[in-house]
Amino acid sequence: MTRRIAFIAVNQSAPWGGSEELWAQSALRMAKMGYAVGVNVQGWEPSVPQVDELAQAGCEIGYRWYNKTPLHLLRFKLYKSETYYRWLDRFKPDLAVISQASNIDGLGWMEACLSRNIPFAPIAEAAAPNYWPPDERAQRLKVAYERSAACYFVSQGNIDLTVKQIASDLAHAQVVRNPFKVAYDAAPAWPQSDEPLKLACVGRLEPFSKGQDLLFEVLRTEKWRARSLQITLYGNGTSKATLAGLKALWNLEQIKFGDYVDDVESIWANHHGLILPSRYEGLPLAVVEAMLCARPCIVTDVAGNTELIQDNVHGFIATAPHVGCLDQALERAWQQRDRWEAMGQAAAVQVRRLVARDPIGDFVRKLEDILK
């Protein structure tokens, strides 16, 4: 009998993002392997190309249509279990994989699976230390996670934080890796000129998570204005105009905007390193991709960053997402800039030791073990 697996993307904030790639590529591969694959996603207009590809591969797509009109909000509040979760009754999966942007987003889907006796496995792509669920919700999350067939996180740091937030040891939690957008054997040449020294800040233009405002504050000081340093922001997000306005307000000529670049490897052909002042994370793909391309990383000590990066060996760690801490890390990096190329080579070795060539294949095998 053909086994049936459902992939539920909880995300309702944007049509697509890096956190969608793990479940989507796994769904595509399992459909090609002969599994009956169901996909439940937020509906968007226009349609999302990655979801269209899943449909063309034979996946059964269930769309959630949600808007904020008063009538729809009332209907959503009163009949959410009927309008959303009843898709589980139609598809009848042997396993439901619930992909969450954070560690708490998928509680409703987890409880819907529990009430139907459907084995489920949540994925958490991030966890935020500045939000702790209140007791009632924490207890429900504890029950749901403990009764999951497996639970997956993209860093040990996210597991450790979730253990604290729901007071459960999560003995069956596992770390999984996201797919990356550079070749595993990538080896872009080191930039020919070190003047100016070029850093790339790759991530959503959303300071509440990625902390670009901290970087701006550091760079507005006279010390950094006087140095030959250029930082380019790559990405899109909800605060792009605000960040552009802040750049103009503070006259930060050393900041550039590079928008979103699909060819990530091309970024590292023209930059000497990554800087990412995140306030919270899972395990940033930008870090993995920069290290695969032999570039050192200047990051904050959040989530999985220090699981890959050793301070002063593969990059530089700011002890906290704070202006003073980021300034100290960037200063240490500047003083050791003659070591960056060698540090990048060490980073390239380190990341291949900890991140496998085929994260999707590894994850699919885990799901097959549950189905068996």
C-alpha cells in the first residue's frame, strides 16, 4: 500500500522564504520516490512557483485562503478547525510533517493531528528568546512536542531554548540541516583587491530578527566612517524603506543595498566576508553558504551560529546582539583582516565537517524511518 505523507507549511506571512525549502524539497523528492504526498499551504495570488512545481509532480495541494476582512476573521475564529484542519480528514496521512517558522507556530496543527491519532513531526526553523509562551500555551506545546513521532530543529541552540520554554527534556529532538543555494564544492576566488574591505550582510531586511539597525549604529561612529570598509545588504523585507531612510538620515555612505540575489555564490566572489548581527536565529543559511564559499563570518552568539563558527578561527563572535558587542567583534575582525583569507579556508573545512552534501536526502531518510 502506498504510504501517505502530508507536509503542512504553517507560514502565512510571506509567499516564500528560506525556511520553506526543507519541507518543499523533501515533498518533491518523496513524490518522485512514489509516496502519496499532500501539501497544505497558504494560498497566494499570484501562485507560488515552488508550489506549482509540487502540483506538477503529483502532490495533492490544499490551499488555505486567509484575509483580514472582519467577516473572514470571525469565520476563522469560530470555525478554524473546520476550515483548516479538516483537510487532514480528506487526505488521511500516515505522517504529517508540520513546518514552522518558529518553535511555537504549529501548535494548532499538532493538536489537530493528536485529536485524529495522526503521527506528526514538527520542524522548527527558529526560536526566539524574547518570546516565552504563557503557561497555558507552554503546557499545550509540551504535550504536543512530547507526543510527536519526532521533532526537528535546525540547531542545538533552538532545542535548548525550547526545552526551557516548555519545561520538557525533548529527548527525541533531532537537529536537521536546511538545503543551501551554493554548490557544495563551491570555491570562488578571493577578491583581487582588499580596498575597500567588503562585507555582505545577507538576510531579510527585518531588524527585529536580523539586527541591521545594530550594524548601522556601529557604522555611524567616526572610527568606522574613517575606515575603508563597505557593507552591502542583500535581501528583501518589510523594513527595506525604513533602513534606506536610516542610511540617509545618518549619512552612511559605506552601506549599500544589493537587493535579493538568486545566485548566492556570486555574492562571495566579490566580498571578503559575512556580517550578520541577528537578534535570534535557527541556523542561518547565509552562514552555511558563506563558509562553503570560504568566507569568514562576523555574527552574534545566537542559536546555531557558534555550533559552526569558532571565534578567531572561522570568524568573529559578538557575545550578544548589542551595539557594543558588535563593535568589539568588528574591531577584532578589522585588526586581523590580514588573516581573513586563511580563516575562510578553515571555515570551508569546518562547515563540510558539520553540514552534509545532501540535507534533503538525510531528512527524507528520517521520515522514511518513521513511516516504516
